[in-house]
Amino acid sequence: MFQALADPTRRRMVERLSRGPASVSELAEPFQMSLPAVVQHLQVLEQSGLVTTEKVGRVRTCTIDTGALSMAEKWINDRRIGWERRLDRLGAFLDALPGSSDKADK
């Protein structure tokens, strides 16, 4: 999932799809690339689980999978909380060092 989001084109596609479903043609409009290149990007997003597509007639409509984004958000938040706790403990340790209040005043 994160590898799929590493590409700026795919991130822009996900941002667009966060506003609602779109056809492949609609997603391709802002990009200076061929339709097959857009489809390749969408395949990566679909394989990662971030996007689902449905073909009705000749139109393929793409939709974002909010559940997959929620999983990524949870993973990121878990990492953030862990690092905040570590940094809080480091700050408390540094504050407890002898002479630490003198250093803060300077």
C-alpha cells in the first residue's frame, strides 16, 4: 500500500477519488500521459487494495476503498504514538539529569 502511495501520480489519483468515484477517463484528464499509463497506475492502486474498479459497458469506474486507507492511517498513528512516548520519556530523562534546569535557563 505504501509503495503504491509513494508515486505522486497515484497519490493525486487517490486524492481525486477521495471526493467520489470517477471513470478512468476522468482520472486521466489532469495528467500528461497516455490512457494505458493511467491504467497501469490504477492497476497498482487496485493491487494494493486502495482502489476498486467496476466496468459497466465501456466505462470503468474507480472507487476508493476507505477501509484500506483506514488501515494505513491506523498503522501511521500507532507509529506516531510510539515515537511520541519515546520522545516524552527522553525529555523526562534529560530533565531529570543533574544541572538540566541550569542548561534550560541559558
